[in-house]
Amino acid sequence: MHGAQIAVDPHIRQMQATRQVPSGCAVCASRRPGWFCSLGSSVLADLELATSTITLPAQASLFHQGEDARCLYLICSGYLKLTAGRMDDRQMIVRIAGPGSMLGLYAVLSHGMYEVSAQSLTSAQLRPVERDRFLGFLRTHKEAQMRAVQCICQEYRFALQDACRIALAETVAARLARLMIELGNQIGEHLDDGSYRFPLLLTHEEMASMTCTTRETVTRTLGQFRKEGWISIEDSLVTVHQPERLQTLI
């Protein structure tokens, strides 16, 4: 299926210009129930007509906090980190977004500015949708309206999880345990035995920023989790073998 080409925001200076031939959302192996890209076939076909696929290399900026939200982005593959804070000051990592995530939804719906900055952690493939095209698409499809509401609710839940991790967990181990569970739910793969795994995309320093501690403490605490057999880390993958033990810390 060939999507109509759209003008990509000029502020995405590091984005690769080469467009790829999309394989089609309907046959994408990454789709999951509840994601925006899991709409019905006819609705999804109309969405594809309003988009094209672009490739973002690793460590590239997609958009910056405070910029006018002229586009939203569906992540087809790869991972991005969302941060908040001034560019000349300490940045707070809000969350990691992976396949199926929609970036900039609230900002586009409110005709506002991006609340966070987005930067790729890996090479990523995305589908940008211009604001006016997306709003027109929503007016046409009630199913898409409901899915957009679900996505906004999910963003609220992520924000609440961040607040709870920082404000309610009294120990570093509890905050780090909560972060492991959040990453497992947000970008992880749930396994048949009740465990789950997710890619290790953050440095210990970045995890320390998200849990209000130091890099050394994160390293030491993760080592303790591994010693207890609760998690393992191999080939840049974290496997949480005993999520219930992490939950007890929280």
C-alpha cells in the first residue's frame, strides 16, 4: 500500500530523508490489541493514506519540548526516550516508548506544544501524521476517537506511575523494582511462565535519574536483584524471573 507523502517538520534535522516502502500496518507483526495501530482494517487503511514511513537513526532528535506540535508519530519499530526539563539543565526521563506508542497525541489534540522531548535510543521507523490530517481522520472514524481516548488514558497512567515511583517508594530498591516492572509492562514481552523480558536501553546513570539515586547505588541494587535470582541480564536483555518478588518491595 502506498501512503500519500506528507511534509516532515523542518525541525527534524537529523532524520534520514529516505522513505521506505511500507509493508502495511495490517500485516505488521508488532501490532498488539489496544494499540492505535490495531484499528479495524478499513479504518487502518484510511490512516495509512494519511501517513508515510520515515526512518530515524539512533541518538537522533525527533522533536523538542515547547515546540509547536505540528505532527504526531506512531512508532512502528525501535525505541525512543521522552524527557522533560530545560535543554541547558538536568533532563528527567519521563518514559521509554516502543512499537505501538503514539507520540504527541495530547499536544496535537490540544493544538498546543510538545510537553516532552523525544530522542531515539535505537534506529526507529515511524509514521508521522500531520495535525490537520489526523484531526480530519478522527472526525471521520468513531473507532479512532475511542482509541485516541484510550491512548490519552494510558499516558495518564504512565504519569501516575512516575509520580508513585518517585514520591511513594521509600527505598531505592523499591523505586528500582517499580521501574523494572514499568519497563516490563511498557516495552517488554511477557513470557509463558509469568516472567517477562525487555531490552536494556538505559544506562545505570539514566536509571539513577529516574529513581532519584546515584549510578553506584543502581549498579549495587541491580547486582543484588541478580544475586537473589529475581532478574538476569544477558545480551542487553533484562529478564524478570520473579516479578512478584519485586512487587513485594513496592
